[in-house]
Amino acid sequence: MLNPILKTCLAFLFLIIFGVTSAQSETVNPIKKKAIRVLLVGGGSSHDFDRWYKQEDVETLQKDGLASVEYTSDPTTILSKLSDIDVLYLANNQPIKDDATRKAIFDFVDSGKGLVLAHPALWYNWADWPEYNQKLVGGGSKGHNKYGPFDVTITNTKHPVTKGVPATFHLDDELYYFIADAAGTPIEVLATAKAADSDKVFPSLVIVKYPKGRIVGIAPGHDAASHTIEPYKTILRNSVKWAAGK
């Protein structure tokens, strides 16, 4: 029979070996975070949707497994896909004509899900759907500067959407004249934009303080000068994470 001292030593040695093996197992097989399911809707006029949204933004969001993204340029497919996603990313300025789809988008956000609104989707695109801009966008844009250089300044550095974004960054884009709707959903401005030749300052990154869902509006995004720079990519990834409640 083993004496008590030897038994104690063997038990201690077993605990050490078991602990090391478990730690190695956790290191080799870490628990993978579930990718955020995103439906990105593009299509319409005045933008290269396939290049900058379907290609560039999808790649940005899928990097390191953050999200799994499905892109569509057919708004009639939105309705059938909403039940299987965490975040709806609207980048289109083409019409969403179907009343059932319009209602489903509101129901989606009312259920607490996330909505990210890109550059083209912050425009007043649809006169026959005023509730979109009033309630989901909290306003919007009806004009912009001529394409050219301007600065974006982060005004709320503590929000998760602005985490890791430089306090100020420069780009070439269409500076949207985003104006909040006084009768619409309130917005929280996270960043502003100002052209060098003007004193006018406009919201460039906003949280739409919708009562139930999480909504982010990103005004820059016309072409490569936005989609390929790190501040934009960080904002987009942060926006999807925050909208998904991550």
C-alpha cells in the first residue's frame, strides 16, 4: 500500500498535469464567437454598389469572423430573410415599394434588432414613405457639397461605435447636409463633418434613439476614399457590433 505522503504527492502531481492539459486544450480549442448575421441591401443610382458595398464592406465585416454577410440588390428578398439575421444594413437608394416589407423592417427594429444605415440610405429617397426618414433615420439629407475633401471630427469618443477611431480624420466624399427632423426620432451625434471652405457643421455619424431597436447612421461612403480607409472600416465594424448588441 502507498503511504499517506506518497499518495498526497501523486494526487498533487495529477492535479498539476490535469490543469496543464486543460489549459492547453482551451488554448488549442478556444470557444469561437458566433458571427453576427447581416443582410446588406444595396442597389440604386449614383453609386457603385457592387464595388463598395458588396465587395469592400462585405470583406470589412467578415474579417476575423466578425459577421457573416449576405448581399442583395433586390429589395423584394428582404421580407423572407429578416427572421434569420441580427442586423439589417441598408445601403440602397432604390425603392422599397412593398408595404409588407416596409412593415417588416419596422417590426424587425421594434423587436430589438439592429439597423445600420449607409450613405445612400440617409437621403430623402422615398416621398411615399415619410415614416422611414422620420422614425428610422431621424431626419436625413436633401443635399451635399460637391465631392471633395473635408474633415470628420468625433464628438463622442466614449460610445462603442467610435472606439478606436481617430479623433479627427480626413477624406474625400460627398459631405451630406444631414438635418435632424424636429418631429422625428431624436438623434445622438457621434461625429460631425465640416468642409475647409465653410463654417457649416453637419452630423456625420449618428445614433437614432429609436425606442426599441439599435440604429446607426453613417453619412460618409460615396466611394473608395471612404470604404478603404481604416476609420471608416472601424466605424462600420463597431456599428454592426453595437447594433447587434455585442
